[in-house]
Amino acid sequence: MIQLSSNTILVLYSDTTTEPLDTEDIRSRIFRACVSAGEMDSWIADDLSLAVEFSLLTKEQRMIRAEELDQLIFSTLEDAGYPAIAVEFRRAAKAAPPDFLTVAEESVRLVLTQNLALEPKRLEKLIPRVLKSLELLGMEYASRNLILELGRQFRDTDFTASRQPIPVGEPEKDSSIVLRKEELVSKVSPETASLLRSGALRISHVSRLFSVLRIELSLTAFSELYGLEKPVTELAFWSISAKLTQAIDELCRLADSVCLERGEKDCTPLPLSLTVRDAASFAASYMNVPEKSAIDCAGGLMGAFTASLERQPFKVQLQ
């Protein structure tokens, strides 16, 4: 999964190393805390991780210490009314070894297990690769952050490795929802309704926990709906992209309007989160781009597309 962002947040660790904020890692850590606290609604982890990310992106500071990030997550969980989850999150954070560890299989396993949400088979393949790298460097001791960074590098460059999937869910109780997706669908224009029926666009309930408008886009379904023939060129896509732009703009305006009608003015304008769920496969299959370059090609296409939206998404993910 790739996130498009011109406002990268860097996390500073105690050994002075830095790395870009890993939002999927935050989501995974919150989800594990939810499970430990007996809260199995996965949408809570989704909303809380988005709330943390949105809070960081709205600040001018572009670097945050790892300890400050953990405190921000803890405070967000408490302020949202989930103290039990906050306690489990802090317990897990404190359990992480802060000092240099002996270079050994047990140390590598400890760090990767606590921080990377991987299936057991993937984890077992990753551990010896990290261990061998540390040994080749002649290291007897290594910081936890170095071990974790190596693990992330091997995970991200190994196409066979993937994060353990976290269930996708939505709030169902009325008290947890500001705006139901069905209400929004009933108010859209025929053109936008067509995009929703075809699966080119999908929307989710807007929750009260963190009120954000989530829109999923399928480039494949969009191209099929309007009869684009392979190979799809950028010129062909741009010739009809206005239909998609207008639909997303309409959804943003309608969602704000309904919230205002209900007196929910504090949550407007709703932040926009956009996910392109088939970016890589579309670029490879429909644009004849080599698989290794597919996500970069899709990133360029969607970067230009999102710039045309009335409301700029604070988060864009390409899958």
C-alpha cells in the first residue's frame, strides 16, 4: 500500500535515526490494543489511526519524537472515550525494549513480532534475513530501531511478504454514526448514483469517533463503465475524469450539507480520505505498465487527479 503525501511526517527515535510515519503500523498497533481490551470492532482502529494522522498533518511541525507519537496516540484513545484501549496501548509500548539488544534470533524475533503485523510464515522468513544482515555488518549489539528498520525494508521490498490483514468494518450503532452512507446515496445525482452502483465509487458511514468522509475508487470499474479500451492512455483517462471529479465533489458537498442540517457543524467540512483499491493492477492490466513500475505510474496519475478536486484529501492510499 502506498500513500501519496507532500507533507511527510518523520519520526525521530532515541538513537537519532528517523523514518517516515508508518500509518499502517499505527493502525495495526491500535488494533492490537483494541483486541487486548476486548474491543473487536475494527472500525475503531481505522478511525482512531486516521484521527492521529490528521492531527499530525494539521500541525506545522514535520518531525515528532517516537515517545511523543506514542503519547499522542494514548491521548487520542483516552479523549475518544476508550481508556481501556489506551491502557493496553501504553502497556504494549512500554513492553518494547528501548536499549541495544544482543544480535541473536531471539532479539530479532522479539522486535519484529511486537512491531510488524505479519503472518507467522512471513515472519519466519524475515527473521533470518534481518539476522544475517546484522551479522554481515559485524554487529554484536543493535538498537531496536535498527532491527525494526531492517525488518521493514525487507518486508517492503519482498513482494511475497504482506501485513497480516486487519478486518475492515464500519460502525453499526446509530449513536456511533453521524451520517449513514445510505442517506448520502439517496441524495446524489443520477450520474454519481451510476458510479456508486458500478463499484467505481464506494463510501462508508461517517462515524462520530472521527468524522471523516472515506471514498474508495476503482479505476477498473470506472474504465469499464465508460468503455475505455485497452491500453488506456492518460489522455483517454483525462477525457472522462471530470465525471469522477464531479461525483467526489458532490459527495463532499452533500455530506457537509446533511451534517449542517443536523446541527453537526463542528465536524464540517469533513476531512476527505481517498483510497484507490486497484491502482497497481489497473496500471499493469489497463495501461500496459510493467508491474514493477505500476504503482509509480498510478501515483503520478492520481496525484494529478486529486489536484483537480475541490476538497483536497488529507490522505490518499494506492493499493
